[in-house]
Amino acid sequence: MNDKTLAILKPDCLERNLTGIAIDFILNKGFKIKAMKMLHMSKADAERFYAVHKGKPFYDELLEYMSSGPCIPMVLEKENAVEAFREAIGTTDPRKAAENTLRRLYAKNMQRNTVHGSDSEENAQKEIAFFFPLKEIMLY
């Protein structure tokens, strides 16, 4: 059975018309998209989703950014999905990300880093449930 992780194409990805490129990148890395939707997170939604970061220096800026425009959350499936996706997107700081990772190729900076990826299997389950009821996740 394949594992699942959550990805979010962030507002800067959509603003810069990189959505198709990002989705192609993800598919070419062998992930299956099991659910996807476009939405505009409210500040309250961003506060709930990023509650784990409350109190950190970047928290308020993160909330403003993630509620600044539409984003695309996706459920991705692949063996070792969390680890494989984190490897595919690179580190949060695109300057330090490995060559040919999504963030190295397209992110502008640590804040506008194009994509979110769950950092653990436990968080992936919570994050997927935040955006997608089970009935919205394709079982094929």
C-alpha cells in the first residue's frame, strides 16, 4: 500500500503561473494525485493549520502570506510519500535546497517557497484531514 502526504501549492506558485509546472514536476516524480482543490485560506484557517508554529518569529508573516491568495492543497500518494516528497521539493530555504528540487528551481525565498509538504507521517494525516474529508480522496 502506498503512503499519502499533503502538498500545498502556495499563493506565490499561483501568482506566478507555475501551477502546471509544479503539478507536472510532482507527477514526473512518480506521485499520484488522490485529491486536489483550489481554495483561498482565511486567516483563521491559516491560524488553525499552522498552529504548530505559533510563537515562532515567522508565524504572523506566514499567516498573512498563506491567506493572501488562492492555494491548491493536494493529497499525494507514493511509497514513502512524506520522505519522497520532502526530498523532491528541497529544504525550506531554496538557496540551500538540492539541485533540481521544486524549491531550488522555482522558490523566491524562504517565505515564498512555492510549496508546502508534510514533515512527518503523523502530520500528513492531520494535514490531509484538515483539507479533505475521506470521501474526497480517490481510492483508485
